[in-house]
Amino acid sequence: AALAFARPELAAAVAAEWSAQGEFIEAATMPLTRLANAAIDGVARESAAVAEDVVKYAGSDLVCYRAEEPARLVARQALHWDPVLAFARDDLGARFVLAEGVMFVTQSDEALEAVRRATPRDDAFTLAALHAMTTLTGSALIALAVLRGRLTPDDAWAAAHVDEDWNVELWGGDHEAEQRRAKRLAEMRAAARMMGVE
């Protein structure tokens, strides 16, 4: 399949990744190209299954699982996650149930159906980007909020890492974990660029 794009700015961004390669092609430095290949070779053929995977994430969405304590972490989760739930309620018509701790909570069929309706299937690039952002953040609702312009990619990234950042503040960082996070952030930015919301 041709590596082709309807949006010139997306084609230019992918071309820039290729132009930046040296003697050897390093796929790890080309997150937008990898995502485009996934869209063309996979998502375009399996859009229904990919969309359903996004809906599946909403069934156990990150923003629904809250800490019981300490109070500062509870407040920080609310600061980042309550606007996402407000977006789901106001823009999607979906009300999600919250849980404290890690006990699974079942979301209503109506809430999941609202996510299903909001998940685009007619553009493989947008769906691939949405799915990538969902898996990177652990939240279909965060990803949909970015797609709809209710969260910036940076705010979405911060929301997805509330718990991780809290632990880093308490116990310090880890070099390997920081490297993995930097790689995932590059993938997040590629997904946002593919959505056209960078």
C-alpha cells in the first residue's frame, strides 16, 4: 500500500522523519511513520475491531479509578480527571461510575454506547491515532477529549501520569523509566499530529 496522505502537513511531517535518518533507518525515531503504517496496513482493514478496542478501554477507564488517600493525591486526580468526566457527560452524553481503589466497576451500556458513537471509523489515520493515544494514556475518554479539542495533548499527558508523577515525587525517578516515558511521549505527540490537534 502507498504511504500517502490527504493532508499535506502530515505528509511533510512523515517526510521529515525520513529525511532525518542517517546511514541506517532507525524505526524508533520515526513514530509518525510507524503510526501511519499501522493505519494503512492494519486499521484501514480492521476499523470495527480497532474502534471496539477503544470502547473496551472505556469500560475500565483510568479516570474512573480514584485513590482513597492521601488527600493531596485525591485532589490531584480530581483536578486532572474531573474535567475529562465532565467532557464525557456534556459532549458525549456519557455518565461514568467512579470507584475507589482497584476494585472493578461496571460501566453502563449507555455510557459505552456513547463512546462507541464518538469513536470515528471513517478515517483510518484518525482512528489509528485515537487508538494509540488510548493505549498510551490508559483512557479512551482522555483520547476522545483530545480529539474533540477539550484537552491539549500536554494536558492529556499530564492527566495520564498523575499517579506516576506522584510516585516520582515521593520516591524519585528511574533513568530507564524516564527513557521509556520519553519514547511514549514521542508516540503521543505523533498521535496528536496525526489527529491534527498538535
